Amino acid sequence: MNEVQKHLDLQRDLYIYTGPSLSRDITRELAPNATILPPAKRGDLALDSFEMLPKVIVLIDGELFQNLTVSPREIMKLLENGVTVIGAASIGAIRAVELRNLGMIGVGCVYEMYLSNEVIADDEVVMAMDPITSEPYSEPAVNFRFLIKEAINRGVFTQEMYERTIDELKKVYFSKRNLQILLAIVRELYGHDVSNQIEQLAHNFDYQIKSMDAKKAIEKGLNLFNQCSLKEVN
């Protein structure tokens, strides 16, 4: 086998499905030898969609409203055939909760939110995105949950205020959710002073929990892939 063929085989071994949660450019920096694919839709993870089954799949983003979403059955078949599947940040976190007892690995805060039933609705992780580049046009509710929890830690918000704000935010259609909408809700409920404190916090605190979870999942995927490769060499 020549070096080019070895590189192609390596690319087949680690698949990452990402989009608005973490850009392909950043993903490429983190995993330069992985096969990086756009958000998964129904059928993308079916066994017959692969020429060669990968060792590890990191499922981050998936299409939830544009097309039928990737199904649990597709992932179950991969797990049954020895593929390691990691989920985080978005549809990956949701599927990881559903399939955790069958071997799918969940990573990150968003996964924990769904596992604990703090978050139930799928639309809390959804972002409007460019159909070609997957660049996000809106912000997900789970990011704002993370931001407001930090506000609670700093004494700006109470738990009751958090719950009321999130209830109001969930009334906004997912594609319209952004920081300005959140600030308007806080301003309406609790006044300009509290809104200004949240705005300042948003500019000084990294609340992009989906992207942080995606990076953790990729790191986990790389570690597991390397372990598989070492076992094969030995």
C-alpha cells in the first residue's frame, strides 16, 4: 500500500458531521486527517452509505427541519457493526441520550442537559443556517441557558428569573433567537440594569457551549481512534 492510499484509508477511519455548532475550518484544525462532513440527514449514517465502515464517528450537527433527521436505527446498526459513535452539542447529544444503553457515547454539557431532562425540546439546539456553508444565522437556546446560569453564579440572576426568561425565550421561533432577543426579554421582565449586566457578561464570558462541546467530542473521537489504531498495530 502506497502513502497516498494509507492517507485515504486514514480519512475513512474518522468521520465528523458538523456545521453551525463548529465550523469546518476549526474542525479541520482540530482533526486534519478526519473526513469532515456537513450536518447529517436521514440515510447519511446508514450502513450502505459507506464504502468502508469508519472506526469512529463524531456526530455533532444534523438537519432537523430541512430534511428528515438521522434516525436512531441508523446509529444502532453502526454500533452493532463495531463502529464507535460519539454524540455531542446538537442532534448528536440527543441521539447519544437515546442510545446510551446501546453503546453510543455522549459528551458535554448539552448532552447532560438532555440526560437530566433539564432540556427536552429538540428546537433548543437548532440554529438557522446557510444551506451551503452551514454558517449559523441564529443562536440556540442552550447557549443562553449556559449564559444565564453563569449570571446566577455571579448573583445577577436567580433560579426563578432563569426559568421565567427561558420560558419566554422558548416562545420565540428558533430561527429568530439571538442575543438581542434575549436582552429584550430580560429588559422587559427585569429592567435595563439587569439587561445591561447580561449584555456585559455575554461580551466577557464564553457561553458558546455548543462549540465547546463539539471540540470535546472531537478530542474524544481522536483519542478513541488513536487507541483503535494502536491495537491494530500491536
